[in-house]
Amino acid sequence: MPAFLPAAFAAATLACGAAPSTEGTVIATSQGGLVQAHVEFEGAVRRGDNALLVDFVALAPAAAMVQLVAIEALMPAHGHRASADRISIDASPFRASGLNLFMTGRWQVELDLRVDETEDFVSFPVDVP
Amino acid sequence: MKSKGSFARKQSFLSLPTTRRLRRFGQLLLFGVILSRPAAACPCSDDPGGRGFMTTTAETYSAALSVSARRSLGQFDAHGKLRRLAATELEASEELLLRLALRAPRALEWQTELGAASYRFHTQSFAEQRRGLGDAALWGRYQLLEESMPHEPPWPALSVAGLLRAPLGAVASQQSSFGSGGVQLGLGTWELGGGVELQRSLGQVGLWWSAEFAYRLADQALGRPRKLGPRADLLFGTNLPLADWLSASASLAARFVGEVSLSGHTLEGTGERLLSVAGALSARDTARGFRSSVGLSLDPPFEGLSKNTTAAWALNATLGFSR
């Protein structure tokens, strides 16, 4: 299967406003419109520790240096909060691990970024079965 | 033929989407209360004027202390899919709730509520334990209409209520969090609401229907602008006197909560729906003013029934006093 198909499917799903997938690749544009994030969970999203691979595509001509500062997940209604324990920046894509989505339900995952000298973030929903 | 037609109607009802089924069921309950036949007996009694009232019009004040224990059976996701807790997992809470009521003036009852809870949750990869005060709530309840007498055209008792909930409970900080579904130590925001209640007697059987709506103000409980969705609670119940001092009651409740906004963005799929059933036995010593009850409630663990909340059962016991 061509590698771009999961990404295309995820993008189409998000564009239609449908429920987020619990597996595959999520593509989301940053709040400031500087980058596009490609996020892939290692295996399906599960309750408990999760690891994910994050890559960025610059959208603005000036965006050259992208840093993934932190990954946080929230269940805003219940106040649940979790964050990735480790973020590896040795090579692209970034690898984050120890994101403990401990409760079944919908989480909002947020990637805090630094694009050159500008702070930006990416936000997308994830359903934890 | 009759039974076949009945079966066909039942199939048709069950084939409706869940939200339509709930709406249809709520309509039937409402019509049942409003259009029921006149009470065969005089509705006059020393019962409080509605299920939400703690005092009768002949009483001035009331106090009640409740204790409850709750155990989760699983969690519903955003699509209503249920994940049951494994044998090694636990989500449990115990709650102590103090309620006070005062009539001043006589037609208006002021009611306050303050609770404290202990909450535990653990899975294979996570453990959490919290205890603390809950939010404080204040209701003002006013009875607009009394139930009609047997010789009058049928009409239920009608009361209205206003609600103010103050965020005294533990709020989320960098590491802590609220409980889910069952116990909420605190909403983290102010809540303003109002409600209406209908009550009617059918012979010895009492029926009541109530609705409460609440608006949640924006807050910073998560360190950024958050706005919880509005809440609607619907309740239908019935009670049956078993003796002069003892009665049994049963109720069906539905809660709907709108979607949450975070940093100005509405997060789709974060709305909640919770259906509950409950039953209780209540005893009262009218001469001394004591009341007590024991009850069992169940948020049924049926796929698709609720969403973004918890399936659970809870036991509760209440001791109250009115004068």
C-alpha cells in the first residue's frame, strides 16, 4: 500500500470533522499556520503509555528550524492531564514516549513548538479505547 | 394480531437512534405526568412540596447528611463504546454530603449543599488518589402551584428553582485532576442554573418530573481559557407508600453536557450523556422530625447508552431532620 494513503485518509477524516482515528497518521496544521505536523502513534492508540513519531513540514517560507518543546494531552471536562516523559530530538522525526493516556475517552493532544523564534502549537483529538 | 402489532411497534421504537429514543421516552413521561387522571385521594400530606424540597410548608428548617460509596464498572468513550474495567483496575469513591434547608419566607426554600469526597483510580499504568471538599451549591425553590384537589380539573404541583454553584472543590493544577463521571471534587468554575418540577399523585402513587439547566462560566482551571458545556438534567420518578412511616421510590435520570471549549476552540466529541436508574427506601418519624433513606443507583454499563462518562453503581444512606 502506498505510504501516503494513511496520511491522506487521516487528512480527509479530519477535514470532514469526523471522529478522530485511533490509529494511522494524524495531519494537523499549527495554530499559527507555520508548520504542518504529521503524527503517528506507534501501534494503535491505547489506554496507558503511548509513543509517537512527530514530523513537521514547514508551511511558511521563513520556517526553517522547528523544535518540539513538549507534548501534553488533556481531557478538559474532567481536568485530566498527561504529558510525554521523553522527547528524542536526535533525528527527524521526533520520537516522544511515555504519554500516559490513562483514561478511556477523548483526549486533546497538544504539541508545543518553537518555529525559529516563534512559539506555536498543534492540537488534535485522539480517542482512547 | 394484537400482540404482533405490539411487537412491531416495539421493534420500530428500538430501531430509532438513541437520541430519538430518549426524546420519545421523555415525551411519554411528561405526558404521563401532566395528563394523568385526577388523584383519587386528597393530595394533602406532610410530604415536602416536591422531590427537590427538603421541608414541608409547615416546617422551617431541615438538615440531612448522606454518605455514598461508588464503584465504576467501566468508561464510555466519545462514541458510547464501553470499556469495562479489568479485574485488577479500580475506580471508586466515597462521598459525604451535608444539605441544609431553610424556609424564609414560607413559600421559598433555600437549600445549600456541601460535600467531601475520597477518590481512587488505578490501572496498570496509572494510580491516583485524591480527597477534599466538593463545590458548594445554593438553590432557591419556590412552589408556584399546588397540586389540584380531586374535585378540580387535574393539574400537577409546579415549582421552580434557581441554582448557584461555587467552585470550592479541588481544582486541577499542574498535576492533579478532577474525578471522572462519578465524583467531581470540583467543576473548577461557577455554575448558574434553573429548574422546573412537576409532581402529581395517582391514588397512593406519587409521580414527579424535573428538569434542571445550568450554564458554566469560563474559567482558567487548566491554566488557559476553558469553558465547560451547558448541562441539562432530566429526572422522572415515582414513589409508593408502603406504610405510614415507609415508602419506596424509583427514578430514571438523564444528564446531557455540551462540548467543552479550550482556548476559544470548541472540542468536538467532548459532550457527555449519562443515564441512571435509582431506587430507595425511605422512612420517617413524623412526630420527631427524623427522616432516613437507603438507596442504590446504577449508571448501566450498556453499550451506546452513555458517552464520555462512567458506568457505575452507588450505594447511599441518608439521615435527616426537619422541624
